[in-house]
Amino acid sequence: MQLFFVGLYWCHNQGGNQYWMFSRDGEIRRDESCIDFAGKEVMIFPCHAQKGNQEWRYNHKLHQLLHVVTGKCMEMTRDGNKLKMNACNTESAYQQWTFKDYNETKAREYGMITKFHCIIPSIFWRRRRHRFCIIPKCGC
């Protein structure tokens, strides 16, 4: 089984490896692959539908992605190269994520957030908005 680290890359809005879905079970998934955190690295692992390491909650008001098991929030490293998990901090711009096409009504009605092409950290450097997308990054 090949595992992938999770990387970040500029959003190109063309789908492909930047097209993810937040499922009603709290998975961040693309096809049969889910974003998984087992305590060390944020990885892409085959979805197993057992929640655990693959269960996330999105707070659309705080724009944070919470890993349910650890209680930590997904964070982009300052250099924008990868994802890591850290104690949740509402003041950290590196933990503020925006889902493209987020629809709160559908989230409540169907238990899922809608499909999205990019998870966009709301980070402002030098008053310019940078948009990064989560992508599989070959490694191991």
C-alpha cells in the first residue's frame, strides 16, 4: 500500500488532485483516499469508514478543521510546504481554512459540506491573499 504525505500547492481551480469532498462522516476524501492523522504526519490513507484518525470537524465560523481524536487543528506551515497539527488557536491565520462552495444549508440537511476543489487557507501576507490547495505529495 502506497502512502502519501499531504502537500500544499497554489490552487489552479481545475480539479484533479485538488478536488476533495468533506463527507457526512467527517472524512476529507478524494475517491477512496482520506486525509488521516495518526499522531505524527498528516497523510493520505485509504478510507476505512471507521472514523478515528480520519474524522474531522469543520467550524465554519472560526474556519478551523479539528481532528476529532486528538483535538488538534490542521495548520499550514509558515513556509506553505506542508500541513501539520497543532493546538487550536483562533488567532492563527495558518489554521483558518475556507471551503470553496461551502453550503451551510446542505451541510445541515444532508450532513455533508459539498464538494470543493480547494481548501483555501485565509492567509494574508503583505496584504495579498495567497491560495493554497491540499494535494497528495509522493513520499515515504
